[in-house]
Amino acid sequence: MLQGTTHRYTHGHGAAVLASHSRRTAQDSAGYLLPHLRRGMDLLDVGCGPASVTADLAELVAPGRVVGLDASPAVLDIARTLLAERNLQDRVELMEGDVFALPFDDNTFDVVHAHQLLQHLDNPVAALAEMRRVVRPGGIVAARDAVYSADAWFPQPAGMDSWLEVYMATARANGGEPDAGSRLLAWSRAASFRDVKTSASAWCFATEQDREWWSGTWAQRCLTSFGPRAVELGLATTSDLETMVEAWRQWGASEDELVCRRPWRSPAPRLNRHQVRTCPTRATSSRSGMDRSSAPPTSCTACMRAKPMLGRVTPFVRMSRASASMERPCRSACSASCRFTDSSRPRTRMDTIATTSLK
């Protein structure tokens, strides 16, 4: 992740986190942006991490210039290995840098992309304004981020609710905002984007292989990622962490479990410079102006219990651009995608696409 003043990257760069991030693709993590890309575009991927998404984007905009920027030298070393394996080492420039002080002149890129970055920053508006600075007139700032409070799962082993509460509290104590997706529209407007487009998507984990992987990575993170920090902050005990680990393992072993993380894309209109496209993740829809408290209850097709459904997607999802409503079985996570912000999984993700007119 990227540098800043008071925030701290909650996930860290342990093996479980890097393995998870390396599995991401442009299709499942930046699908809302793909219809807007064309050959020859110059693109900056801020907070690129292992660069698996960056590599996909580079292939789509070739022969345009592509730069992946991250604050962690160790992660950039991993990114170099991945790019070499895909024979893209000469196509993508990797740089260590700070999102609050991008090392580029004004009007350098056609597209600036940030996937699940803003949730970790203490001043996301300033970060967006800096991204806006380096985008050319008519260019796009695309962001996607999560809404953790909209996560849903079934079955519900004891300890899962505690995991969510402790993770969110830890993220906020570190200076971040785990429900960043639902704030994308407000943040983009505060950063002076005038035309903002929003969308939402979700990742769905329902197959045996996906359940084993998703539960396994979060079980490890409880012990090696956010967990130790939660104990340091007095938000949890080591015993609490063990309970969370067991809950994730039970969820992963259940044949009835479901998590949704499939991206949703809406047709994207042509955007002027500094247009912003935002979508709340997890529990809200900026288009409908509704939140979980005001959303109508929907019967989950998996457990048949009525519960608020806005901002989440599960297996069989049906979303309308106007309401972002959907039908879902349990353990799904929605995401909002935006050329500005996006995120998804049985956890909601919101996307934002911001374009700029003349500065």
C-alpha cells in the first residue's frame, strides 16, 4: 500500500495477503473500468501491490505507458517476478511512491486506477485530488473499494461476527475506513470531481475450491495480518483470534456456505475529464440513495431469512442500476466499482469513475 501521514496498512504484506492479492485479475477487480480502456492509453495503477491487475491492464492498453506504484519495496520485488513470468517486464514500469505526492507532472496519464486503496488512507480525499492532478483533460480516475459492514455469510459460525467487528475497529484505529466504498461518491465530490458515475459488484465464493481458499486466507490473516495489531490495540485477545480462526474454518468446511464476489458492470458512458464513477460496496447504493437501514428486506435464497439486501450480491444476483437491489443467497459480498472506486465479494464493493473536463 501507499505511504501517508497517520494511517497504517491493516493487512500487512504477509504470505496470506500477498497470495490473495496476486490472485486478482482485471476482470474480477476492475471490470467496471474495462469498457473505457483502449489501445495506446497511458495508465497509472496506484497501490499496485503484486501487479496481477496491473499486468492485465497493461495488455489491454498496449502500447500505452503503464506504471505500477506502491509504497512497499518488498511487494514491488514480487511484482517484478510476476511481470517477468508474463513477459511484461518491459511493458510495465514499477515505482516506489506516495499517493499523496505522486512523482509525475500534471496531465501525465489518461487513466489513474486504484483498487481497494482508499479504505487504508487517513485522507482519501487528498489522495483522489492528487490522482486528479496527474490525469489529462478527458481522462479517468477509477477506484473500487469495499464496504465491510455489508458482508454476509451462511452458515454463521460463532466468531464470525466478532471477526468483522474486530477487523473494522482495527482498520479504523489504523486511520482507515473499512466502509470506504459507500463513501466514494462523497469523497470524489470533495476532491472536486464533477461528473461521477457509480456501480456495484460482488465476489461470490460458493464452490468447494473457492470456499477452501477464501476461508483459509482469512484464517491466516487473523493470526498474521490484522490479528496481532488488534491484540496490540486491546481490541481482541489471542483467544479471540483463535475463535475467529475456527469460525472461518467451520464456514469453509460447510457445504452450504456461500460468499459472493462476482463483479457487476453497467454500461459506462463517455466521461469528460474529472467525471467520477462511484459505487458503494457492501451495504449502500449511491444511485438509490438507500442504505441498509432503509432498504427493503429480501429473503435470502440460501437460508430463507429476511434481511436487508442492498449493497450485496449473492449467487443469483439481479441488480438494477437505479436501485442496486438484488436477490442473494447468504455469504455474499457486494462491491462498488468505480472508475474511481470499486470493491467486491460476499462483501460489497463500490466503484467510481471520475472524469475530468478542463481544469
